Amino acid sequence: MKKILFCSTLVLLVALTGKAQTGTVDRLYSVAFYNLENLFDTIHDAGKNDHEFLPDGEYQWNARKYASKLKNMARVLSELSRERVPQGAAVIGVAEVENSRALTDLVQQPALANYRFVHYEGADKRGIDCALLYDPAQFTVTHSKLVPSVPYEGDTTHLTRGFLIVDGELAGERMCFIVNHWPSRGAESPVRVHAARQVKAIKDSLMRTDRKLKLVIMGDLNDDPMDESLQTLGARKYPKQVKKGDLYNPWWETLEDKGTGTLTYRGKWNLFDQIVISRPLLKARKGLRYDHNEVFDRPYLIQQSGNYKGSPFRTYGGREWLDGYSDHLPTIIYLRK
């Protein structure tokens, strides 16, 4: 018995000593995406069709409603991944934000005091853009740009809102993000396939210069993971299917096998809000590596009664102000180092 106890103690000491000598300590980081559903300020932007979201517009969008929207968005964004990652999300891609003024008001909310943002004004007719929020204590921005989208066969009605590329350093490693908002379901599938081809071209170009690039492509893609646009992008369902040049899409299994989505249409769940990753982030032998994913579906984000019961708790139901959050749920991936 003493011999067994001695051997067990020796094994434990060796394990602990080895960990101390190598400095190996696992740490989780998180990356999130959230469609903010019409985060407009109350001021008209010249050249933009933002009239619905003005005090005298159809939604009677005033300072009180705007302040409540900012507070609601800040609550969600600040809580993303906190249960598993105490410091919160390192990076959060967002869609449907009007301008830098609205983003400034957003990060000035007390709950988001540690966040900064990257944003470029895009060409969307309504004025809604993508942006990247980041915690400078976790992520350092080194380079960013907005790549304008090319219209599909001259269609200027259903435009992609440009592709926001942000390059930087997370946990001592290079990480690159592409934030997207592809054309709505008001457009036919080929329009989103065209958007996917443009993103794939950007991805291929980035990875030609760095074949080990840990790349994240995220956004409201207005398609489900199994749709043609995501197949054109090269996003695969299972890790074993991911070959050189492919991407991994964990949300395919989330929707198709588990029935979990991020928005509803006529009672059916879809999962448009996706975060897909490059092969080096999936299969890295050292450094940051994909761990798992999550749809952030807390009870307060779900409508509890009325016509939209069971769906994401949105800002408006028709023209009625519900004082909710968004018609989309956020998504999160966790990275382990």
C-alpha cells in the first residue's frame, strides 16, 4: 500500500513539475458575432435612407428609445462568454450599426468601457455597416481596411455591405478577421453565392502570403451553413472533412443535427450568424486552437409571449416598440491556448 501511495505521489509531482517547467497553462479566449438589428442614432446622415429611424419617421425613433437600445445592446455584448471567460470576448463582430457616432455611443456605455472599435463608412443605402469591437487588453489591431463589394450582374439593389478586414495579435499570435453582412433573403441565392466568391478570393489571397494564418470569417450571411454560398466559400461540416484551403463551419452541425438557430422565420429556426475558421486554427499543434462554439440564447433574449413567442426578443414587432434586443441571437467560438 505504501509503495502504491509513493508511486502515485511521484507521478503527481512529476506532472506538476513538468507543467511548471514548460509554463503550460490552458487559457480560453472567445470571439463573438452579433447582428444589432438597426442600431441607428436619431440624426439624419446625408445621402442615406435612414428616415424610418428618425424622430418623425415611421418608427418615431427618439432619444429615449435610442438610449434604451444602447443599454440593451451593451448588456448583451458585455455578457458574451463571461460564464466561461471572465475577461469577456476578445473580439466581437457586429452588423447593422449606422455609423461611428452610434458605435462611440455604444462603447461609452459603462458595461462596454473596456472596448474599442474598428469601422469604415460603407455604401449601404440605408447606412448600416459592419464593425469590429475589441478589448485592447486582449487583442491588438495592427491593420484594417474595408474591401468594397462588387455588385452581382449590375444589381445595385441587393449589395453586400463591404468586407471589413482586421488584422492583429491575440494571445501573442497573429489573428485575422473578416466581418460580413451578405445580401438579405430579398435577393436570390446567386447574389449571396457571388458574395461568398468575393470572400473566398480575399481568404485565398491572405493565405497565400501566410499559409498558417489563423483566420476567422464571421457575419450575418443570410444563408444557413448547408446552403450553396457556404459551400462555395469552402466551409465544411466536420473537422475530418477540412482539407488544405478549406474552412471549418461548426454551425452546420449546430443547426442541422442539434436544431439550434439564431433567428426564426415562420416558426422555423435558421442560423445565419456564423463564425467559420481556417484550417490552421482548427488543427494547430501549438498556440491558439478552436475549442467549441455556442449560440448565446439566454432567456431574456427570447420573447416570452405574444405573436413572436419563442423567437429572439426584437426591438420592434411591426411598428410597435417592444424595447427588446435583436431579431438575431449572438454566436460565440472559444479558442484554447
